[in-house]
Amino acid sequence: MLAYAIQRILLFAATLLIASMIVFAVMNILPGDAAQTMLGPTATPEAVASLSHKLGLDQPAPIRYAHWIGGALRGDLGLSYAYGSPIGPLIASSLAVSAPLALMAMAFAAAVGLATGVYAADRRGRVGDAIVMGASQVGIAVPNFWLAILLVIVFAVTLRLVPAGGFPGWQEPARALGALILPAVALGAAQAAILTRVTRSALIEALNEDFMRTARAKGVSRRAALWRHALPNALTPILTIMGLQFANLIAGAIVVENVFVLPGLGRLMLQSISNRDTLVVENGVMLLALIVIGLNFIVDIACAAIDPRLRASAE
């Protein structure tokens, strides 16, 4: 297990380094100039050059990359060009909205997806299985922004059960959680549908294994065998998908956050791209990359702990 963990850690570090290079390169080949954007179209070339020098934008790309990575390793993410304030607090305040939203969406997706997936696998080939599979196909096909608008119309505008948008802040936890309910459902619905299908497929495959036939021959009921034996053995693909889903929920929340006017990381990134605030975008994208790669690392370790075959493959 230790050798497998060390191998995963080295892969984690290498992937993060490559991701940082790609993010920096992409942001530097995009059209537009931060200094020109900040000063406006009427600014003189001398003023643009002066501001570019002040911000360090006229330095060679390798030097700017080294300064960015060195500052990030020290915990200094730099200053936002557009806001004129440290980037760390900006991202932290945005993440305080996006992270709970992703957690709520993941909890919704896991609760619905696992329950319906187990139900469909237990009733394979019956009417209940067909209904669940049809509903999951619809859930995958429906765009989350359309579902978000529909939820606002029904539950906020018509029934007036929850707020239509905005975020009151965590000073009022009950209102803050209420403001995230509809966005979490809109964000997690498609993930719940995917998890339903993955859970059903993994369980059906496990139910056809020899150990299941042995358990049934010993007198274990089908329902007990499903929960005690099939589900634990089907956890590896389920955990893998859940790890990828959680990362995608944070990275893909930009549309839902804009529909519900939430001051999350996705909204901050969209505004920063519009303002050509490259440092904010680079740090925000790297944070998302860190979350995605980190979650994949955790899932790999968890799967290796569950399935000894994965540890043996690394030896």
C-alpha cells in the first residue's frame, strides 16, 4: 500500500506541475491586454506601457511563471489587476459559496443516485427498473441551466418556497442554506442520473459473480446478498465516478451560479476573464485543477484500500 501511495503522490505532483504550465501558457496566448483593459480604449500607448511595467506584464514569460509559482508556494497569490486587492481573500470568499454548493449537490446526487441505482439493480428487467432508467436518461439529457430556470419558475416564483437568487451570506446560516437548495438540485440532477446508471451496472455485474452464487447457495436472501456482498464489491467504479463528479460540480458550477446570481468561484472566474484579470484566472483554474487532481488521488487511495488487486498492480 505504501509503494502504491508513493507512486500516486509522484503522479499527483507531476500532473499538477504540467497543469500549471498549460494554464499559464493558455492565459498568455489569449488575445487582449490587461493594462489596456484596465485603462480603457482611450488610453495612450505610453500609459499602457507604464502600467504594464508596473504590473510586471512586460517581463519574459519564464520569469512571470517563476514569480507566479514561487508566490503560490509561499501562499502569496498576488494582487488582482481589476480589484486591486489580494487574490487569496477573493478566491476564499468565492469558494465559501461554491464549496458548500458542490457539497450539497454531491450529497443530493449520492443519495438519489445510490438509492435509485440499487433499486433498479434489485428489480432488473421489471417495470421499476425501466422507469428508473428512463428517468435517468432524461436527467442526463436535460441541461442544468434549463433545469435551474425551471426550478426558479416553479419553486421560487410560483410557490414562493425558496429565494429566486442571491446569497445572504453565512451570517444567516438558515437563509444561506435555503439560497443554495435550488442551485444544488439543478447542479446535482445530472450527476445523480449518471450515478444511478453506474451503480446499477456495477451491481448487476457483481450480482453475476461466483461469490454471489455461493452466498445464495448458503441460504443468504437476494436482498441481503445485494447489500452485504454485491454493493461493497461494486464500490470501486462508484467511488471513482463520485470523485470525478464532485470535481466536475465545482468546475461546472459557473452556469448555475450565474442563473442564481451566486457570488461563487465560477462567477468570479467569468468576471475575471472579461476583465482580462489573468492572475485571478490562473490561480482560480489552478485551484480547480488542484481539487480535481487531489480528489482523483484520494479516490485512487480509497479504491486501492478496498480492492487489493489495484495495490498488486503497482508492485
